[in-house]
Amino acid sequence: MAKLRKLKEFLIEKLIFASGIASVVFVALIFIFLLREGISVFKDTSLGSFIGGRFWYPISDPPKLGILPLILGSLLVTAGAVVIAVPLGISAAFYIADVAPAKLRNILKSCVEILSAVPSVVLGFLGITILVPFLKHFLKLPTGLTALAGSIMLAFMALPTIISISEDAINAVPREYKEGALALGATHWQTLHRVIIHGAMPGIFAASMLGIGRVFGETMAVMMVTGNAAVIPTSLLQPVRTLTATIAAEMGEAAKGSPHYFALFAIGIVLFVISFAINLTADLFLNKGRKR
Amino acid sequence: MTRTVLKDFLLGMLLLAGFCAAASPSDQKTRSIQIKGSDTMVNLGQAWAEAFNKIHPDVNIAITGGGSGTGIAALISGTCDIAESSRAVEEKEIKQAEARGVKFNIEIVALDGIAVVVNPGNPIKNLTMDQLREIFLGNIKNWKTLGGPDMPIVLLSREVNSGTHIFFKEHVLRRGKKKGTEEFAPAALMMPSSYSIAEETANNENTIGYYGMGYISPRQKVIAVAKNAKSPFIEPTLEAVRSNAYPISRPLYLYTNGTPKDVIREFIDFVYSKEGQDIVKKTDFVPIK
């Protein structure tokens, strides 16, 4: 009997170990697969002309596979979303965590959760029917399908992440800090922006980075509202094409084994590396916050 | 406790395996047809399938879009029975097919005119092929140049996975030369569907776009096109496409692997029948007969 129990124990332990290690294995496999497929693009084009090329005409003969406009497009849309979502998200987190009365806090928290549950294609649909015509008429643009429209949509998607993680960070600030500040005669606002914010900073930063990661990898809503023109963007009020939208729009057509197909995988590598860097930064800051 | 978990797990795997087996394609007994390909032809295919189903209720027809290239790729890889395509197969695709033992059987089942459309508020009515070419190459950037109001031109194009995109590029930008080097202006907006081109054209007075004739609606204005400066301006109508008077028109194809048999043969025969060709007309394409 004791032997059977031991065996059981052993099996369960190994099973849990396998589940735990699975995600590591998956990430490694995904990366190896991407690398294997994507690396072949460099038979046809050099790294410099891939990353730095200004023209994306993947199905021409010979194809022009320059992803600089796509990288800049992704960065611009992300930057726009960050400028909108980060201040809004952090303010909202402070309000929910520290200012709002308990009843309102619960309502707000569930609303934030609902916001995160809206599918991105639905947001994109709202964007194309409401936001895009509005931007065009309001800003007198040649077209409303712009980086700005993408940034606004993405800001909505990043907000729930930023708000809930920032709020956790604010709640994690020791109560004594707040009490001490108030006891020293600081007003509520002074306590907030001179004391609590410092305690919560690493967590807030991590929240922002995770929000950015979410924005950077988003595809559907962006593809629907940014116009997808592969030009090097000079302003937010211009159509752009992002890395993710390019893969989504073209993967169905790309003939297996063609330079176009490999180039799309290579774009996948670029996306993977950038997202990885963003998440790593977020992680470093989260850990820093915990140590304090 | 653990034993029940294990049992559940095994049961789950069994069920999953069962589902996978049930979902495997081209089961002869159920008589199903998988059709895939051109977005332009999705509605047409759907209408054929519905009418065909009324005669043969036992046949299961699944139709998906994704672009002509997607359909042809699926036919080569064996994941569909019929590929709908708005362009001819390419040399590359024939080679890939040969490598996998697939032999294309080509059926021209309808004709399509590509309509060039602008916003109804735009006074421009007529354009020549050369003017269209200059516009989509990005050399003409303002409607003023064409005698219209002083407004920037916003170009709307389909994505590169669209047969309409490729046809327009080869036929208008490259003047019919497949190996040309002309490309859509980088500033052209790449729209994910014909629907989104129709929407943006209806909402934005600066735009010019193109889509299959099937999408023509009063919310966009159709441009009459002339082959050159001397020929008349012609609108994409049924007669104009069939008589080849309208300059931007093309055949629509169904591809199968080898000579079609059984239920696929029945479906293609139906497509060629009077009823099938009436459906072509009803969905705003041009019947071949």
C-alpha cells in the first residue's frame, strides 16, 4: 500500500513537473520553428535590406522585402496608444485604488474587466464605422484610416491591463507610508503624488510595459482602421501598415516556400524579439518592486 | 481521486480522437464538397450551393473565401475539392501542383468586370486607362489635375492576396504585361475586403477604389472607362463585359484536381446549366452564355 502511494506521489510529481516545464518547451519550439522558416529569407535578401528596406512589394518579381515602413508603423501606432493609455490608465488606477468610495470602486472594477473582454474585432468594427469617419471630418484629413485611429483603438485594449496591474501595485504600497504622510500633515493629493506613487512606481512601470506588449502584438482592430499603406510614416495622421497586420493579411496567400512566405516568418521573428524585450523589461521591474 | 482524473483524461483524449476522425475531409458517404478561394466569388459560390442543395439536399457544401491564391494553394494541398479563382493559375503554382501529383482542370464559369468607383459627391465621371494608371501609380495626386475639385486623391486597393488586386495591377498599371515593374503607389491603402472599399468610398469624397462588379451599389459612383483617349467611355454593364467593350474585365474560374467526378461533376454541370448561369446574372456577374 505504501509502495503504491509512493508511486502515485512520484507520478503526480512528474506530471506537474511536465506541465510546469511545458510552457518553456512551447516557447522554445515556437522560436525554433520561426527561426527555421524565417532565416531562409536571407538567401534572397540581406539583413540590412530586410530591416532597412523602404519598399514592401512581396509578390513582385523580384520581390521587394523591406520592412522598415512596417516596423515604424508598428512603433508609431504603439507610441500613440501609450501616450493615450498610460496617463489615463494610471490616473484611473489611482482613482479606483485610493480615492473612489467602496461602492463605486466595485462598479468601476467590473467595468474595467468588461472592457478587457470586448473582442478586438468588435472594437475594430466600431472603429471603422464610428471613429474613422469622425476623425476624418473632425481633423479634416484626406482619410480617417490613420495611425491615430489605430492608437485610439489600441489604447482601449491596453487600458484594462494597465489599470488592473497598476491598481494592484498601489494597493501593495504599505499602509504605514500613507498613514505616516497623512500624520505629518500632508494632504491626500500630496500623499498620493509624493509618497504612494514612489512606492508603486515599479509596478506601474511594469503595468505600462505589459500594456505596451498587448498593444504591439494586437492585429485585428489595427488592420481594420489603419489603412495598411506601407509608407514610412511622418505623422500620426497618416495611414500606416503594422507588422502584425501584414502577417495576418498576407499569410493566406503566400505560396509555401516562396521568399514572401519566409519574409512573413522573419517578420514573426522581429515581432517575437520585440515583444520578448518588452515583457522582459516589465518582468525586471515587477521583481524589483517585490524586493523593496 | 487520481484514478478518476486519469480516467477522465483518457476519456477526453478518446473523445478528441473521435472528433478528429469525424472531421477529416472528403468522406465519400456524406457527399460533401469543399470550395475555397476568391473573395470576389464567395457570394456567387454561396448562391450556387444553395440552389444546388435544393436539387441535392444530401450534399454538404462548404464555401470559404480568403483569396484566389488561398483557394489554389488549398487545392494543391488537397484541403479543398474546388478552387474558385478570379485569375489564371501561375507557372509557379503549376509546378507545385505537379510536385504533389495534382493536375489542374480549368473551367471558365462566368465573367467579371472590375468597376472603378468614387464617392457620389465627386464630379468626375469618365477616366481613360492611362489616367487610371497614373492615378494608381501615384503620379496624379489631386482631383484638380483631372478637372475635379481641389482635393487630394486617396487610393484604395485590395490586399496582395486578392485576385482583384493582381488583375488590376497587371491589367491597368502594367498595361497587360505580367512581367512589368509598375506597382501600386506605396501610399495606396490596402483594404482587407471589397466591403471595406465600398464603405470607405461611400464615406470619403477623396477616394478612388476598385472592386468586382457584384459590389456596385448606389452609395458609390461607377466610373466609365475608355481604352484610350480616342475610344468611347464605357460603363461596366453585362453587355459591355460580354462584348469585351469594357476594358477591365476578366474570366472567373473553377479549378478541380483532374477531370471532376461524382458529386463535383454534378456541381460543375449545374454551374453551366441555365439555372446556374441565371444565378451568375443575379449576383451581378456576367454569364458566359
